[in-house]
Amino acid sequence: MFNKVLIANRGEIAVRIIRACREMGIRTVAVYSTADKNALHVQLANEAVCIGPAATKDSYLNIPAILSACSITNAEAIHPGFGFLSESSKFCQACEKCGIKFIGPRHESIDLMGDKAEAKATMKRAGVPVIPGSDGELESVEQAKEIAARIGYPVMVKASAGGGGRGIRYVAKEEDLEEAMATAAEEAKNFFGNPGLYLEKFIVNPRHVEVQLLADSHGNVIHLGERDCSVQRRHQKVLEESPCPVMTPELREKMGNAAVLAAKASGYENAGTVEFLLDINNDFYFMEMNTRIQVEHPVTEAVTGVDIVKEQIRIAAGLPLAFRQEDIHVTGHAIECRINAENPKMGFLPSPGRITSLNLPGGPGVRIDSAAYQGCEISPYYDSMIAKLIVHAHNRESAIRKMKSALAEFLVEGVDTNIDYHLAILRDEAFVEGRIDNSYLDRRKDLLDY
């Protein structure tokens, strides 16, 4: 096992990893920008190293500075968290060259799954259900038109190197296809440095259901059930839950087996998530694989009792999985709300500033993952998340009531938040009855009239 781990991240995920390391008897190194000198993760770690100014390119994306911090503190491994460099094969390879263990998959898996078109082709060869569309990247507008005509409109044009909802365009008819490809390619080039595109059939009103995986270096792969992440705004997740409200034991087994097959087909190792679209007929299709810990991992931990971050570290240290598939049981229901410093009534405008007063909810089955404290600054340079609020109860109805109660206790002053927006969602009849899909929030603008 490692003696010391450097966390190449900030905010609540850095705090989460530090806590897991502490419980495992591992010393930690925090890295921070000048804007984060008073951040909680800096205060909690055993050591801390400043790696640059506020701009992410000069600090949290600064590979030489992070590796230098690892070297001077004699850290043996780096946990990248999520975001920043977590899915950078370049960073993973740099760690390998320096003899530092990257707590995540091998760079070959990151490259394969980072190329959405190639990932889809790999899944298709492995027998994992995929959405009808192009095999690999599109070569021309004419090719795209030919494929779209064959599978039928509407279709989606997507960036091969995409993520976070970027480089995606909905196309209802052929006349709009060329312009959609041009704008998607331009956005993809600006955000990912790769203008490549692929095309998929648009699945009408699907759910976004993802399966959490753990894979060790000894050939063992298991899944930890599913999460429903359908409550999204512009392809950005707002609220997640586990299990999926429409899941059956048979569908879970089928979807879980497909996710395991996907991991094996890509030679995957460590924690990962396979994302599927689930249609109204309970047919599912591979969408993408995230090669890192997910923001919403706590809901899976709540219903399975598995500490995913600790398992990541154990796997990276070469240990076999501590669980077999038959040991995994989904118990009760968990919901996670992402509490952000933003104003929903003003187009979700970010609200940076100092938190002047803070009261966090508590009680049985209530968990807070946060790096916030009274007097801390919500920086304009980074993501506006204040906390993740997670509740666990014996069923979905009870979990909804528990979450509403916890949100009512959650007090943040000094910055705007989306707490009341979450309460509006939880009170909505369609959500309570589980009648949700990926476009639920985009349709329900009236929920902003709280």
C-alpha cells in the first residue's frame, strides 16, 4: 500500500479523497493555486504545495508543476479526482514515465474511451448494444446525410472527443445537417482540440442510466448497480439517484453484464462508469464510458456500502477487489442534489463570493460532501459547486421526504444557491412519480417559478 498520495484536484472531491486516505493510514499531499491558499483541502492534507496562480492552465492543469510537487514530497501515487486532468492520457503517461502510480485506468483505456466514435465501435464489436449511427468518425457531410437517411431523423451530431454536453447538435431534418455539423465541429475544436464528429439516431425521451464498475489488475470486474442521472439541464446533471425508478432485477442484471463486457473489451482497470440511454421500451444503448470517479458516486456508495475511492486506491496498489459480484446488493434508495452557488432565476448565473453564514443539514442517512465552511470564498475561477447533499432511506418515497427535509435545513448566506430549485423539483408530481427523462428539466421551465 502507498505511504503517501498526492491529490491533483481541489474542492469537495479533494476533501473526499483525503478522508479516504486518512482512514487507510495514507499520508496526503494537497496541491493548490494561489486562489485556493485557504481552501479546506489544503488545511486537511498532511502537506500542501502551491502549483501556480488562479488560472487552471497555470495550476490544476499544469502537469510539470504537479509532478514536481509529487517529487519534492516523495508521494508515490496521484489521485486525479474528476475534471481537470482526470481523463488526460498525457498526464497518465507522464506519471508512468516518472515512476508515479496514476490512481485510475491505463492511458490506453483513457485514449480509447476518450474517442467517442472509437469507443462506440469497440462496444459494437464486443456485442454491447449501441445507438444506430456512424461507425467511427464522419468523413463528409454527404456520408452523414446517407447514414441519417438510412437510420431516420431526428439524429444527433456529437464530438468524437466530447464531454460535458459540448459539441452536440440535434438535427430534425436533412436541411439542417450541414450547418449543425459545422457548428458542432467548431465547438469541438475550441473545447477539445479535435473537430471530429460522429452521428447517432436520436432516442426520443430516454433516461440517462449509468452503471458503476470496479476492475482490478487481476482480471476481476464487477458492477455496483446503476444510477439514474436523467434530471439534467442542458446535458449537465442536477440530481442523481440510485436505483433507477423503473429498474427491474432482470434489467439490472442485463445492463450490468453489458457494462462489465464493455470494461473487459477495453482492458479497463480501476473505477469507471458506463453510461447508457434507456428508452421507453426498456431497451438500452451504450453512450460513453467515463474513465474516472464520478461526481455522483456517493449514491452508489449509499446503496451498496462500498467505498469506491478506497477501492480505487487498493486497485492502484495492485490488490484484488475486496468484493465479488455476488457480494453486491442494492439496499434502499439514495438521492444526491448538487448545491451550486448560482441563481436559477437569472439563467443559473454563477454567484461567486464569501459565504457569510452556513448551516449544514444532518441526521441519520444524511451525508454532505463539501469543502465549504463559514467565511470561505466561492471562487469565480472554478466550478461553483458548494456541496453535494446525499440522503439514503429504505425506499424512494422516504428518500424524497428526507431530501426535502435536509434541503430545508441547508442555509447558505452571502451567495445565491439553487437549493429552492431542488425543492421545486422534489415537489413536482412528475418527479415524485418517476416520470422523468433527459429533457424533463428543459421542458419544465415552470419549475423556476418557485
